[in-house]
Amino acid sequence: MTPDDLPAARRVSFAAFLVGDGLPRRVGEPEPEPPDEDGVRRWIAKMGHLLAADPAGCLVAEEDGEMAGCAISQNRGGLWYLSVFAVRPGLQGRGVGKRLMDAVLAHADGRPGMLSATAHPGATRRYRLAGFTLHPMMRMVGRVDRSRLPAIDGLRDGRPGDLAWMDELDERLRGAGHGPDHVHLRENAPLIVSDDPGRRPGYVYLDEVWDRPMLLAAGDPETAGRLLWEALARTKGETIVNRITVANHWAVDVGLAARLDIRQQGYLVLRGMSDPAPYLAETHFL
Ligand SMILES: CC(C)(COP(=O)(O)OP(=O)(O)OC[C@H]1O[C@@H](n2cnc3c(N)ncnc32)[C@H](O)[C@@H]1OP(=O)(O)O)[C@@H](O)C(=O)NCCC(=O)NCCS
């Protein structure tokens, strides 16, 4: 993949994900929507960041000179993760995905790995056949009942000087720091940290566009809960707490206390590592 491929990769990926994301939909849930211009710009900036950070993990498949599929993966220290895996809807189920997967796994070179999967049967089949374990995920959705918000102290806005200890925390929880991904996230999203000496450390980023918490890591469930409450306090309308695995029921408990509802999501897909906790992964940076 080169930077010139990003617009086509975006088109292929959104077309594939409109199908994949719609699959676990329940009665009453809205249909996934195509992105607006801002969404397109943000996707290209985010993937451009990954392409610059570890280009060898980013690959495209072509047929008759047109992009048939793409996979964007990254090595960070001893961890490999997969951000994007998509094949054009009319070309799925013919082995293009397997060839892309084999290629990005060669880049992983045996590292432990993680990715956040839709419930698309082609995707889950591909991951399990490649030796990954599928951890079912929940999400909490709804509007926070503001009368339930507890008073939270000891938190502050994150600064560039926090990224070093945040990487150490990531390393304990998932085997590697986010490194350049923290730099990209901090430039684009508010960051709240807990570094009170009397407590375990932790951080959470806020997704202001979608009005929800995004990536959260903490030294214990108590700090994780305080960070999630603070993130929920800053939401304005309908919100979602995404990617809650079985090991992260602390987030279900906070969500229930805030009067959010439990829904099902896809899978956190892992190999060579256990389900990180207390931790809420981010969709593309894991
Ligand atoms: C996941 C995806 C990239 C795989 O690409 P692909 O070219 O279809 O993959 P392959 O054909 O190599 O392998 C898919 C496997 O699942 C099967 N499969 C594909 N689509 C399927 C479907 N809709 N239902 C059931 N099985 C399906 C294929 O037969 C194949 O199995 P086999 O090799 O044992 O025959 C592609 O299906 C896709 O873009 N899906 C939508 C987006 C998505 O969910 N991406 C993953 C996000 S984590």
C-alpha cells in the first residue's frame, strides 16, 4: 500500500464494513450509515498515520488494476495488530482474504496479535482458521442518567509527558505500548489521566465526534471505573461504551449504574496473549 492507495482502500473498506457491521444488528437498532466527508477525511488521516508508522504491514490486493481488498496491520514492539481487513463485497469468499491474511501474518513474524472483529462469517472463519481465539464482546448503549454520576476526584487532562508511563501501562496489559499511536491520538482527542500517587495509574481518550469513550487502560478496576465515569460524565447524548470483553465486567457494572443497556458486539480476536484487563481497546489501534 502507498499513500495514493488510501482513497481506494477507504472505499473498499467502507463498502465491506457496511455489510459486516450490519450483521449483528438487533430490532430497533439503526442501520450502519455511509460516512460523511469528515468521516472520510478522518479515516484517511488515521490510516495514513499507520501506513507511515509501519508500511510493511499494509497491503492491497488488486484485480484488473482495481483494488480488490486491503489489510492494514502494524507491529509495535512484540505485538502485532490488525486495523483493517476488507475485500470488495462482490469478490468475497474467493480466497482474496486468505492471501491478504497470510501476507500480514508473515509480517507479524509470530508475534502475539490482536484485532477487533465484526460478526461477519467470512471474517470470523478466517481468524479462527488462522489460529486466533475469539472473545465475545459486549457494549453498553444509551443516555447516561446524570443523577447517577458520582463525584470523581484525582483526574486531570493528559499531557505529552504522560505518554511514557502510559506506554509502560500498555506493555503490562497487552505486551506493548501504543507508541506513535498515542502521539496521534493525543493530537486528535481529549485525554484524561489518573496519576494520583495513592492510586493505580490509568488513562482514557474521549471520542468527541461520536460522543463516547474510546481507548481506556488502568492499573486496577477501581481506577478504570473512575476514568469511565468521568468519560461518561462528559458525554452529551446517546453514547456507547465499546469492546467490553468478559474480563472487563467492571465496565458493564459502571454502564448499568449509569442506566445504559447491555448489547452484544463482535469479537476481540487474540493469539499468544490473554484478554487485557482493565482495558477497553480502540477500534483501529487496539
Ligand atoms: C473478512 C473478509 C475480508 C474476508 O475476505 P474474503 O476474500 O471473503 O476471504 P476468503 O474467501 O479468503 O475466506 C473467507 C472464508 O469464509 C467463507 N465466507 C466468506 N464469506 C462468507 C459469508 N458471507 N458467509 C459464510 N462464509 C463466508 C469463505 O468461503 C472462506 O472460507 P474457506 O476458505 O474455508 O472456503 C471479507 O469477507 C470482508 O470484507 N468482510 C466484510 C468486512 C469485515 O467484516 N471485515 C473484517 C473486519 S474484522
